[in-house]
Amino acid sequence: MSSERPVSEALDSPLTIETAAAARDRLLSLLSAGKRIELDVSAMGSIDVPGMQVLVAAFRESRERGVPMRIVGNVAPEAGRMIAVCGLSRSPCATGAELEASIESILPPARRV
């Protein structure tokens, strides 16, 4: 792993249908830079299905590009409940690490090169 500091990106507004396209574009731009990413969800507030799709797609893309990405911070209770209601996790996520593990669990195994 590189000793280079990760790029920190804060999701500082709800990740919903209204903001999903802009968030997707921003995450793809960060992935294109090829640097490790830390995605801070502590100010996200809420999330809906399009928002979850953005996160899952970003993690899939990070794997394909070989760019490490982590989710950090605490997940707001409303967002944690919605993540569980939509089936991304079995119970509400309280931390970024739990959300990241839920996303990783639905992705196919990383390809070995």
C-alpha cells in the first residue's frame, strides 16, 4: 500500500435521487485520479436507492481500476435504517466501516491479475 495520503471526500448532503448524478460524477473524477479515497459519510444525513446505487457502483469501479476506497465516519440513523430497509445490510449500519462491508458483501470477488 502506498504511503501517500488518501483523498478525503465528504458526502455533506443527503445522497438521494436529487444529488446522485453529481455525486457519481465527483466519485468517478476522484477514481480517475488513481489515488486512495476516503469517503466520509458522517454529514450525509440520508440516502435513498439511487444514492446506494452510486456507492455500490463507485466501489465496483474502484475495484476495476485498482483504486482503494474506504468509507469513514458515522452513518446517520435515518440513513442506516434506509440501508437496511432496502436490503443492502441485514441491520441498520451505524459506521462507515459497516456500510463498506455491506457494499463489499454484494460485489463479486475482485479479479486477480
